[in-house]
Amino acid sequence: MKHQLTRIEIVMADVKEKIATVVYMPGTRLPSVRAAANSYGFSPSTVVEAYERLQTEGTIYSRPGAGFYVAETTAPLSLTESGHNLDRAIDPLWVSRQSLEPSDNVLKPGCGWLPPDWLFEEGMRRGLRHAARGDATVISEYATPLGLPALRQLLTRRMAGLGIDAQPSQVMLIESGTQAIDLILRFLLTAGDTVVVDDPCYFNFRALLRAHRVKVIGVPYTPSGPDIETFAKILEEHKPRLYITNAAIHNPTGATLSHATAYQILQLAQASGLYIIEDDIFADFEVKPAPRLAALDGLSRVFYIGSFSKTLSASLRCGYIAAPNEWVESLLDLKIATGFGGGQLAAAVVLSALTDSGYRKHMSMMHTRLASARSQTLPRLEKLGIVPWLLPQAGMFLWCRLPDNNSATELANRCLSQGVVLAPGNAFSQSKNAENFMRFNVAQATDSRIFKVLAQALV
Amino acid sequence: MKHQLTRIEIVMADVKEKIATVVYMPGTRLPSVRAAANSYGFSPSTVVEAYERLQTEGTIYSRPGAGFYVAETTAPLSLTESGHNLDRAIDPLWVSRQSLEPSDNVLKPGCGWLPPDWLFEEGMRRGLRHAARGDATVISEYATPLGLPALRQLLTRRMAGLGIDAQPSQVMLIESGTQAIDLILRFLLTAGDTVVVDDPCYFNFRALLRAHRVKVIGVPYTPSGPDIETFAKILEEHKPRLYITNAAIHNPTGATLSHATAYQILQLAQASGLYIIEDDIFADFEVKPAPRLAALDGLSRVFYIGSFSKTLSASLRCGYIAAPNEWVESLLDLKIATGFGGGQLAAAVVLSALTDSGYRKHMSMMHTRLASARSQTLPRLEKLGIVPWLLPQAGMFLWCRLPDNNSATELANRCLSQGVVLAPGNAFSQSKNAENFMRFNVAQATDSRIFKVLAQALV
């Protein structure tokens, strides 16, 4: 069941958040009890109790007569939002952890990937057999710093098909899409920087940014992209360093960026020196191509990301970055320092699968299968009063509004106890204004038990 | 040819180092020209020139009449030591980059791994074929958060053989040994923390720590481990958070930790709250088992690391961490946030290879081959006046003193132009006192051309 934050816990969480994002540095004096009470609008005794609990935890310490100070960090990094004894369901890591846990008999309409039998298993098996009898270097040696040249060439041709003009020398292979984003974050950000995300956005962007100890600001997402007026205001007021977003099919909404919004994002970014990460891991699900920021921008301030976890295999780790030319060398240094040489084997198997004669047919079958799963899931949800925010053109997600008075967090907790893992809205929402929303994966929602459990759990 | 740092460059490099390790924060006022001149022992005009160049670069700015201040960071993270126009050969990334670059006809006695035909190629091919016809889940799905259970169980049995008592629930799989270390650093450190490394140590520890913006202090390494008196002094004076070292066979020296030193390290660590990363990637090269810190400590403050890049394949990325119980959950959160689910395929192939009936025979052959390469390389080096610091019991490295008046950096640059990649001492040395040393990999030093090039390049 959901745990409501008490006022004391709100103050504690706020202080911890400010320490995590280095608004408060070690040694910083905290606001006086009276000043804090005024600014929170709580009573002084609430603040006193919160400060005392923080002191007991070792987060802050007091100097008699001089107030409270932020302790030198002694506890290792924790990514949970408000301490371990609170509800993790509003935590951006909750959905990942639940989805990844071993799970006989658990249904996972909340997870972010396709069932294994939807993926290109035959192509992967052929790719593995091909590698098993192939070149000894590919089996045994580190890759060159950028990674397997033949795959990088193929990727530039695929990007060219989306209007993105990248040279193979700008493309580097990374173990996964998430690691690719992480590498760029490490490269661009220092603790205390500000980053803009879509609200809602892929929950792991939020977890990842937390690991970088940066301030995160959400921009409301509309059916054609981020709300441009708010985006402009955020850039002006907060001078963020980076905006991170999905290309093609937005996670969780399934929306698609319009040409006009793409153009305006880039104009604003250029004027304010903003960098952009465009995460295109759903590219191959697209039916009608949407504009890519990386194409308009010519890879000047956009870092473009892709991977194959959603189409080929999540078990074989291979992602890539197409980076602005001027940053390639420094990014490579960082790649080597933090991961040493990459391997060649995963890249070689991916190359085999992408060039396999069956790949195109497989993807076209997947599109049909997704469309069919979508049209079967929609009426089942609507019967329960669960209504999609928009009808996506492609992809696996439906971002849905729950019937009034239903808390997505509470619903997710109730369904979890019945063996159904859901993806509650606030895991995706920086402003926590999606408590009435839920993301469904239509490919993981074919089992009728899901809807029985939902029907019982809804209020 | 080697570029000697001028006094101006020394001042510039020092200021940048202090910014990188957040001794100077953005907005910090730099010491006055007069104060700086005094503390460096240089003339005021040298400091003025250095400050002006730093200002031109945008690293610092001046307020008329008020001095110089550290600029807000605007340039992305750079791991090179002293700006791009200086000599990279003293840089911890130089050896990695040179070793990993594509290289027809280049000889690499400086690189840190075995030639591909020394690795367990046949076992890897069998493992790949096995995976190709195996379970669809292993081919297609994310692993569970900790990673493939069967491999984690095997790893605990292998650790038990070294006296390390780990439960499978404490062992997590990571894409590589380097990424395993990186994950722990992210978990334990914040910018400005202090970390102790061996001097000399594996150069990539230095590059990796640079990416974490921490202060690094070297402790002189002796033939039986770190110099304990200095180690104790460092702990007292600098209160470091972490010590990172190799187990079994020290890189670059080939030395082995003694039981007495291991015991003293742990006692000092416990008394001062120091954490330890013990990197055991050379475990399988060992002939006579050395003590493991993780065994003595019972995985209470030691994080134990391993991988298979040096014995099975560098192309298939798979490493692991055995972590103190209390940190497993938080480390897993961080693993998922920064890399999402791991894969299963690499782990499954590693498991096949390690349980392959040919593995033991392969490793025993590799030991013989290394011993033979060592005994062939030694006289060839000694003929050139290049003398090992000690005679290692095992492994691939010889840490050697060059004949007097030879700079390892200059020698490495001269040999590089002749197609021979070396590993100059100062890449491994935090204090830069190894300019007269060179690391040789005996398995990569079988070609007689190497010694001809060396003979010509020595002064």
C-alpha cells in the first residue's frame, strides 16, 4: 500500500535532494529552523524533528549555538529517492528492478521490451554460428577504440536513411544504449549541472541522472514533442547544459516529434548553448519516419544514440553513439578509461543479424504483430475505463489515463502482489504529476489474467 | 621527441590539476601572482604568463583589480593530463590508445594482454556453438539483476579455492573488469575524495580515477606490496576513502603481496575506515597462490574484482564483483541505472569455456609458454642493459630499469616511429618517478625486430 510522505519526511527528502544535487555542499549551513519552517510552510517543531532525524542518520551535524551543517559524505551513493523505508514504487528504479527480477509465472505488462519469442532469434543463432567458425581476432581480441569498422559503416548507411549525415569516424560502439548515454553524461556534466527531460520520460533517464548528481527539470510533453513555450522558459531561467529525449517513438507516450517542434528545439538549443542526447533505440519500430534532431542539426550539438536490445536481442550488449566530430577523441579517451577496449564479438553478431536476409521480413512481421497486439489491448483497457492519452503510430507502448480516483502507485502495488508488474506513471514523471497514468506494453499484455487482476485492483 | 615542460606549462598544468580534482572550485580566486611565484619558486612574470594563457583558454578569468578566478566549467571533461598540445606519452591513456589502435605490422611489447593465439580460442568456439543451439532466453533476454546464476555459482567456488568466502548473492556480473571497478568508484567516491594507488600501478587506474575527479596519492610499491610505513602515513594525513590494488600478480611489477603486508593493510584500513578494491584479473596466471585481501577481510571492506579478458577472450566482455553484503542492493541499483540489465550471452559463453574439459590443460600450457617467453626475453633485454626490477613468479610482465640516461618517454616515442609500441614507466607512476623504467610483456616480445629497434633507440 502507498505510504504517504509525512511533513517530516518531506523536509528530510528535500534536504537530501539538495545534498544529492550539490545545492548544499558538505559543510554548508542549513537554513535556520525558523527560516525553514517559513519556507516549507510547516511548523518549527516539524523542521526540528526532521533535522534531528537527519542528524541521527549522519546526514547533517549540529554545532551547538551555530545551527546545522551538511556532513562530509560518508555513505556511498544511494539512488533511492527518499530513504530506504519509503515506498519504492515512485522511484525510477522500481519498474526496472521488478521487470528484471526472475519471474516464473509473473506477467509484466509494465516492462519495456518484447517477449523473447518476438525477437530475431533465428538471425541471432545464425550470427552466433557464424562467429563460432569465424576470424580468431573477432573471437579473442579487443576491438579498435571506435569498435568493429564494418558495423560502424553499416550504421552510417542506416543513419543516412534517416537523413543523418555521419562519417564512420564519428560513430563509436558502446556496450549498450544506456552505457552510451551514461558515457556522454559523464563527458558533458559535472555535479550540480541542470538537465532537461521530457515529463513524462523514460524512467531510467531519471535514475541515470540521479547517479550523476545533477538537477533535473521536466518539460511537459505534448503529442508533438516538448511544450516549446515552457522549454524556452526553462532554457532562459535555468541555463541547462543538456536536454535528453527519445527520437521516433517517445517513451512512455508513443508520441512523435513534429517537424516544427524539432526545428524550434534546435534553434533554442543553439541560442543557449544547450547540448542534446537523442536516444533512437526504437528506430526500427517506426512505420512512418519522424524527423531526427541529429539530421537537422548535422551532429553539431546533438549526440545520437542507438542499440539493438529492442529488436535483435537484449542479451547481446551492443549500442552506439554518433557524436559531434570535435568531441570524438575526448569521448574515446573516456570510453577507454571507463571500459577499456570494447569487444568485437557482440558487434560481429549484430552485424550478421542486421545483414541477414531474414531481418527485413522479421521486422515487418513484428510491425504487424505489434499493430495487432495494440488493437487487441485497447478495447480490453477501455472496458476497464483505462484510456490512452494518444493512439501511437507504432511501437509497443500505450500511455493511459486510469479511471478517476485511482492511484497508479497503489494499483501497481496491488497488482504486484497478484503477480502482475505494472509501470506506474510517476516513475516517468519528474514533476510527479502522472499519478493517474500507467504505461502498458501491448506485446506483454496478451494474457487475459492481466485484465482480470486489473479489474479487481481498480477502485 | 619528448617535450620538456616549461615553467609556464608547469604552472598551467598545476592549476588545471587543482581544478580537475576540485581543489579549486568554479569561482575560486587563484593565489595572487606574488604568492604563486613564491610557492612555485618561479618568477612573477612566469606566473603572469601562465595565468594569461589560462585566461585565453577560458580556464580562468580576471576581475580588474581583484585577481584571477576559476571559470564555470564549460568545456567537457578531458582526461589528458596537461592540455592537448603537450606530449601524451606521460599520459595514462597513451599506452591504451597505442595498444588498441589498428596495427598491421606494429609490434606491441608494451601492451597488457596476450597475443590472440595464446587465448582459449577452441573453448570459445565451442562455447559459441553451444550458445547458438541453446536456450532462447539466453540468446534474447536481459539477465536478472545480478547476472547468470550458474556462472555466479561457479565463481564463488573458484573464489573459495582462494580462501574467499562469498555467497552467489554477493557476486554480480558486469560487462568487464574495468567497468566493475568503475561502478564501485561511482558508488564510493564523490569529486574531491582521495584515493591511494600503488606507485607504480596499472595505468588505467590512473585514467579512470581522473574521470572521477578525485585526488590520487601513490604509495611506493615494494617487492612484497605497498610500503607499509608510507601507507600508514598517507592514511593518517590524507584520510583517503579508497585504496585500489592488484591481487596475485601486480601490474606492472609482477610482484606478489606478502602475508604480513596483506595483514597490515587490512588492519590500517579497518582503523581508518578505508575501502579497498582488489583487482584479481590475473588470478589464473598464478603458479603459487598469494594471499588475497578479500579472503582475510571476509568481504567486509574489500570489493573483489575479476574478469576473463586475459585468459579466455578480450572480445567477449564479462567481469564480476564480489561485494560486501551490505552494499549489494545499492550497487545493483547503480548497475541498472548506468547499464540497465546486463546480457546473458557473454556470461553463458564464459561459463562454457571455464567448464570446458580443455580449460585446465590450456592454462597449464599457457603457464609453460609464459615461463619460456620470460626466460627468452630476459637475456635479450639484459644484453641491452635493461634489467628487471624483480623476477616475477608468474604472469606476462617484466618491470625493467633502463640503462642510465635513458628517458622511457623518449625511448617510447622513438620506438613508436619504428613501429614498436612500448609502455613507458611514468604512465604507471603517480609521482612520475619511473622515467627510467619500462614495462615489457614477454608474450608480445618474441619478435627479434623489437630488440633491434630498442638497440638503435637506446642512448
